[in-house]
Amino acid sequence: MKKLNLFSKKKKRTEILPVANSGELSVTVRPEETKKHKKTEDTPLNSKIYISEHGFDRPMLIIILLISLFGLIMVYSSSYVYALTYHGNSAYFVMRQALFLALGIMIMLFMTRFGYKIIKIFTVPAFIAAVILLVAVLFVGTSEGEAQRWIFIGPVSFQPSEFMKIAMILMIARISSKYKLIIHSKRKFWKSTWLGFVLPGIIIAVSCALVLLEKHLSGTIILFLIGFSLLWTNGSPKFWSIFFTVVGLGAIFFVVYAVNQYPEEVKELVPDYMFVRVDSWLHPENYDQLGDLWQTIQGKIAVGSGGFFGRGFGKSLQKHLFVSMPQNDFIFAIVCEETGFIGALTVIGLYIAFVVRGLYIAKRAPDVFCSLTATGISVHVGVQAFLNMAVVIGLIPNTGISLPFFSAGGSSLLLLFFEMGLLLIISKYSPVEESSLNKNTKRSERQ
């Protein structure tokens, strides 16, 4: 089998070959394909780096399945009154959710049969397709409330903004991987800034602008936060990340101050739906409790009435048409009402476990592209879950954010499990130094 010296400038390609078998875990390795590696203090000059292929991350799979099954149970509990009233079948939403959940799990597990390099092949086409779909939805999209975010193709509907989340992650990861040597260089500050911060920033700006044109404020916020997290972790100069973080936080405080002190002037400058959401959050006393504040108030009542142990599964009162569409954006309120503080803490714990395990996979990823992809997916789920819960308890203005794995959905759930498939693909690979590989081989031979 060919070996690739860590500092070899010539790119070598070799087939994956079996070299060791330790216990029940079959390990195959191949030399890492790279042009150049940066020398570090813990990397010896004569070191050889390999990529080990093993089974996908079981703890992550367990976490995904636990969240999904808990979510499926809560979809039924929160939706059967609404489903019976508007669809004549109390199991309408849970049957639909179970079908898409089964399809999503099959897609996720099927994807684990492929290697991680297949992810890169579709990166650019996926981003171009996402941009085209976001433009198309402005002309042929279907409105839901204030936002025009859905495209219907026969009986199938989907939100292009959901597809853009993963497309943007992959695109930024691809650029950061392609120019990693320049981006990580401390001597080429301006080139590193352009390739590591400005160029990905343009991609984030285009994505957010197209979603914002749909009047999809929550989608815009999530896209921005995902993209900005990748700028923090892709190796670009931290000066710009720190600078724009300070500017962004300052802008948030300025907007809140301006809406609070000069509401009429601000109202003339921004769309009505944006102003109402912020102003109703700051001054709920000025708005109709049976109108703009209805869902927010009912959600808080559901959370507060759950107590420590909750009313009991299926015993929520607020789902009896007080909380509108409780199986979607406000499903966490029903979780709190029926399972109480203990249930809410369990859900939060599952999401924390997901993010921590996802970042662990990102840390052990075989290259920059895979590391940033895993980071982006982990941040996506974590940020979206946090924002949904924050809306439900009134910590931030109501922006209509779904709770991953819990909120009832079809195409969005399938896309989410597509992301989980990518994450599990990446988890199959990790870098191994030759010294560690030789130790494992000797240990296997002794056994």
C-alpha cells in the first residue's frame, strides 16, 4: 500500500485497502489526499496521516432516534383535537408524520452506505438550484399568512428556504476547504479575509436576501446565524468575526431602542410585519390580546400550567383550539404543559446532546469540508431549537420557527434527515496517524 508523507507536495491517489481488524470493528484506511499540511507541534516530521473508515456514530444515531420518537408522540398528543376538528380524523397528522419519519430514517440510513466524497460532487449544483428555487417562489410561490414561502408541485409542497440551509452550509464548506491554505495563513491577511470571510459572506448575504424577500424573517435569521457560525470556525481572521459580532449585537440593541423610543419613524422605514412583531414584544399592552398576541399568550399559559411534572400525556387544555396549530411552531408549549419542567428539560437535554455530539464529529472529521459541514448541521439544529423555545416562552418576538424533529412537517422533515445522513457519513471517517495505526494492527494480531 502506498504511503503519503505528511509534507509531500505531490497529490497521490490510492485505493482504500483493508489493513487491520480489531475485534468486531473492521477498519479500512487510505492515505489522506491533500496537497500540503501545516506543521504543528504535535505532528512529527516523519508522521504519515491516514483516513480510517469505520461504522457511523452510534450515539448520534441513538440521539436522533430518541428525539424523533419523542417528537412523533408529541405530534399525536398535540394535534388530535385540531386534526379531528379540521380534517375529521384525529390521527391525520401523526399518520402523516410517521410516514415521513419512516421515509426520512430510510434515507438517512441509505446515505451511510456512501463515502464522504460524494457530498462534494453536488455542492455547487445544489446551491445554484436553491437560488433558482428561491427566485421562483417569489413568482409562483404560495402564501401562508404574511410569508410567500411554499412551492407546490402537484400534491407535493416544500419550502426552498429549507433546502437553502444545507446548500449554503455545503457551499461555504466547499470554498473554505478549497482555499484552506490561504485562509489559514497568517501572512496573507487580506487574501485570507477575501476567501475566508468576504466570499462566504457574499453567499450568506445572497441567501438571506432571497429568503427575506419572501417575508420569511425566521428563515433569514437562522440562515444568517448558521453562516456566521461557519465564518467563526473556518479559520478566517478572527478580527472580522469579532468586529461584526460586536456590530451585530450593537445593531440589535439599536433596533430595540429605536422601536421603543421612535416607533412612528421606524414604522415608516420597515415592513409592517417586522415592526409589529418587535413592537408587540416590547409593548404588549398596546395590542389586542385576542388578535396579534393570542398565540403568544396561549403558549405562555400552556408552559406555565405544566408545573414541575405536567398535566399528564394527552391532558393538555391549550391544544383544544386555544393554541393555533399546536402541532407546529408551538408544539414545545404542549410538551411543557403535558410533561412539565421535567419533560421540557429532557427535550432541551436531547438537543444539547445532539449539538455536543455533532461538534465532536466535526472535530474528528477527515478534512475541512467535512468538519464545517458537520458544524453547520449541528448549529442549524441547535439554533433553530433554541429560537423556537425562546419564542414559546416569550424571550424573543414571535417569528414562526419550527422545532426540529418535533413540529409536524413533510418535506422539511425529509430534508432534515438528509442532513442527518450527511452527518452520519462524516462520522464514519477520522484521521489516524501511522504510529497509532501500527499499534492497533499489532494489538489485533496478538488477539
